[in-house]
Amino acid sequence: MTKIEEVAQAVQNGKAKIVGGIVQEALDAGCDATEILNDGMIAAMAVVGEKFKNGEIFVPEMLVAARAMKKGVEVLKPHLASGAAGANGKLILGTVAGDLHDIGKNLVGMMIESAGFEVIDLGVDVPIEKFIECYKENPDTKIVALSALLTTTMPSLRDTVKALNESDFRDKIKIMVGGAPITQEFADEIGADGYSPDAASAAELAKKLAGC
Ligand code: B1M
């Protein structure tokens, strides 16, 4: 088994205590950090999702896999992030109300931070008012970035974008959206300024929207 396959196995099986060590071994063996993330960890979560869909595993197994992935990402983070913190301005990030998924959002935040933004991460299940309040406390914010992972929270994403579109600070911010069920078409339909399918392209999009 390759080191990357070992990482994938550890994430899939929810081995939070040992996954960090295996990621470190993969790095020491010369594996590329992005490859470890994509082919090891994200691929493992896709398998976990598939097994859940097929009824082979249940929510607790998804949860332990998610914990293991977070532990692995902690080790990987210094190898993925690089940019000068805050130089490109502030960005407010959060997973919309009703949605508890945060791994993708955290990766997006990490990549955007390394693209030189100061990221204010409001966490998961974020009510619309919290985004608005946060902007009012940080009126120099350039972008509000919203994540949604469930088809059932797409309406929540729509409502959040609508509220931001109707706010009196709309012309001061750009809104970007993403998450597995989101498409460019949906982003256009709900009035977001941008959509990206993954964390790396989210960082590129943030720079473009902020005019960097
Ligand atoms: Co959930 N879950 N989950 N889950 N879960 C999915 C999303 C699901 C696809 C699994 C499946 O059935 N195959 C399914 C959704 C089906 C659907 O809506 N069509 C699902 C379900 C059904 C549920 C529950 C309803 C299950 C239940 O309770 N019966 C429940 C809902 C809870 C809630 O949110 N209210 C639930 C719960 C959970 C856990 C809490 C157990 C756990 C989350 C733990 C956590 O995040 N801390 C969990 C997990 C782990 C998953 C899977 C297995 C993995 C998600 C993940 O982290 N992926 C997932 C299956 C899957 O994804 N294949 C699944 C890895 C991550 C790197 O990818 O999040 O897609 P992702 O992020 C990507 C892109 O989407 C994008 O970039 C990221 C990095 O490349 N991106 C953005 C994300 N946000 C972005 C924002 C941007 C731009 C890009 O700009 C702002």
C-alpha cells in the first residue's frame, strides 16, 4: 500500500489518533501535500459518503472519519498555506444555517488565507443575522463566502444571499458561494457574484473578486 493509500485508509476508518503520523510519514517520503489532501483525504471522504448513501455505514462513522480528516489536515496545513496574512483584505466565511459540514469550508478558508486574506470564520449553521452583524463590525470586509453541503440547505444559501443582496452594504461586498451540491447555474440564479467548485479555485476566485 502506498503512503497516500495509508492516509486514505486511516481517514476512512476514522483513525484520528494515528492519521497525523501517517500524513507526516507521507510528507517525509516526499509525497506532495496537495496530492495527500486530494488523493488521500478528500478521496477517502468520497468513499465514506458513498458508503453512507448505500447504507453500509451511518452518521457516527461519518463523524469519526471527519474527525480523522481534521487531524490529518492539521499536519498538512503548514505545507499548503503560504501567503502573507491579511494583505488582500478581509473575508467573512461560514456554512449556512441548518448545515453542520465544515471540512470543505475549513479547507476553503485555509487556501483563501494563504492567498493573503484575513479570514473571519463564523463556523457552521450560521444564521443570516450573524453574517450581517459581522459585516457591520467589520465594514472593511471585501467578500462574504458561503458554503452549503446539503441539497436541503440550498434554500438557506439562497436566503442568505438574498439578505446580503438586499442589505445597504451590497455595493461594498462581493458574495461567493460553493459546496458539493452548488453549481455555477445555481450561484447565478440566487444572485451570487461567484462560484467555485473547490478550495484551490476558491482562493483564485477570492483574489479576482477583490481585484487583486
Ligand atoms: Co454529511 N452528507 N450529513 N455529514 N457528509 C454528505 C454531504 C452527503 C453527500 C453524504 C451522502 O449521502 N453521500 C449527504 C448529502 C446528500 C445531499 O444533500 N444530497 C449528507 C447527509 C445526508 C448528511 C445528514 C443529513 C445525515 C443524517 O443526519 N441523516 C447530516 C446533516 C447534518 C447537517 O448538516 N444538518 C450529515 C452529517 C454529517 C456529519 C456531521 C456526520 C459529517 C460532517 C462533519 C463535519 O463536517 N465536521 C458528515 C460528513 C463527513 C459527510 C461526507 C461523508 C463528507 C463531507 C466532507 O467533508 N467532504 C459527505 C459525503 C461527500 O462529501 N462525498 C456528506 C470532504 C470535503 C473536502 O469536501 O465539503 O465537498 P466538501 O468541500 C469541497 C467543495 O465542496 C468545495 O471545496 C471543498 C474542498 O475542495 N467547497 C467550496 C465547499 N465549500 C465551499 C465554499 C466555496 C467554494 C468551494 O466558496 C465560498
